Amino acid sequence: MLKTKILDLLTRSNAFAPMRFLNRRAVPILMYHRFSRDEEFGKTSQKTFESHLTYLTRHYKIISLDELVEFILHEEAAPPRSAVITIDDGYRDYYEIAFPILKKFDVPATLYVVTGFVDGKSWIWTDKARYILGKTSKERCDITIGSRKIIATLADVESRLKAARSINSDLKKMPDGEMDLVLKDLASTMDVVVPDLPPVEFKALGWDEAREMQKANIGIGSHTATHPILTSVDGETLENELRLSKSKLEDKLQKQTTHFCYPNGNVLTRERDAAENAGYASAVTTELRLCENGDDPFLLPRIDAEPEMHRFVQATSGFDRLKKTRG
């Protein structure tokens, strides 16, 4: 609590300005996922997103990912104090909440969509554990995944989402087939029936919305066809996930798709090379640092857009990296 108060005081007194100046040639690529009207655990509220954009437009020039990648490919530095906004997955709440705010501030962004999800054919698989633990009437979760036993009290929304996060963390290490079996077992144990398609709270935007956003300075990139952990799939599946999602986007949006996002940020040399061979110009990870001149365009780092303003300002300034270096 004391640490938070100190950081909040530092933020309000503009104490991170020297770090912004020192890192003015590096670019924070912001990473968002879910949005909400009001404050909800695990989502960026409308008010928070507006405060983020107010801060960014005051201290940075928000450029498109296309512009940043062009600078990288030509081995040129981006303009000082540049920033880029990215959003993963393609949930409908992005269209309903975040998109109007981006238009209000007149800034570009890139949305990475899972094409099977936008097609209305599949869930984002990590949402199934969230759905099961959110719907169950049971007050305790007790499940074994691999060699690890997860026991959690399901008291409120936050505790249920944290338990789902812990389960998903272990599921990400499994092949798809085993993952599906664990989720079916979890649903059975918790007495929850999972529908074939995601309900409203986990719904994707549609292709009409994607086309509307594309006309309004929002780039649309690929986040695979079905959102598997690419380091856990075979070579044929990897290639299909990259190429089929790209061709689907190009067919639906009538524009070349050049940007890719690795699900969960999981990438090794095989996945990095596959993204390049599939015809993309860039790919983003979840490596938490500022993007610097000379970075590999297929291993671009990002900054997690944490809702608390003191954390947001600290992370975008590059101060987190200084702390790690000293540590």
C-alpha cells in the first residue's frame, strides 16, 4: 500500500519525465485485451482507457504499427517519443468500448484477431475455464493438471478469475488434445455445461465491424485461426494457423495482412521463421520492454497496459527495465 502511494505521488509530480527523456528513442508498444464500461477485474475500463490515451497523447506521438515496422525495416529510428497501440483477440467489447475512444482521440491502433473466433466458429479457449468457474455454483475448485494440484476458494468474481488464470497457465503447457480433456473434466466436476459457441460476455466482433474499423485507421492483423500455443503444435498445424488466418483476413478485408501476434507470446526460432515465411512483415511477442532500434521485426516486445496509472506511466517510461538491471 505504501509503495503504491509513493508511486502514485511520483506519477502526479511528473517524476518519470527523466526516464521518458532517456528512452525517447525507444518505443512502447502497448498491449491490451479486454474492455469494460465500468471497473471489472481483468479488463480495462472505459475511464481507464481514456486516461491512458490522455497521458499518451500528451507525452508521445502515437504512430501506426505500419509506420514503426517501416522504420525498423529501413534501419531508421522512429521519431522521438513515439508509441504504438495494439489489442489482442478481437472481442466485441473492443468495438463497443475502445474503438469509439480511439476515434475520439484520432489515433491509430492495430487489432490482432483470431479468425475462427471472428467467424463465430470457436471460443478463445482460455475463456472456457473463466466461463466454467464463473458459472459454477460450487464454492471450491479442486483439480489436478499434470503433476500439479490446484485448489481454490471461489468466493467472488476476482477469486474465480484468478483460479481460471492459474488453470490456464498450466493448460498452456499441454497439447491441444490434452487441454480439451482437462477442460471437459473441469466442466463436469463443476457441474457446468459449456455451450459450443461463446456466450455474449465472451463474444467476438464481426467482419462488418472489422471492415468499419479498418476504414477508421485501425490496422487488422492475424492472431492465428484458432489461438493455439504455437510452440506446442506440429509443423503442419503451425503453417496452417499462420497461412489460413492470413488468407481469411485478406479475403474478408480485401487488404494485405502484414502483422502477426503469437498467442500468449510463445515463440521460438521455428515459430519466428514460420511467421516470416508465411509472408508477414512483423510479429509481436509478450516480452515486456520498450522496442528499440535494431530489434528483430518478428520478435517485437510490448508493454502490458496495466490499468493503474502509476504502473502504466512507470512501464511506458522504461523505468521497469532500469529496476531489473539494478536487481
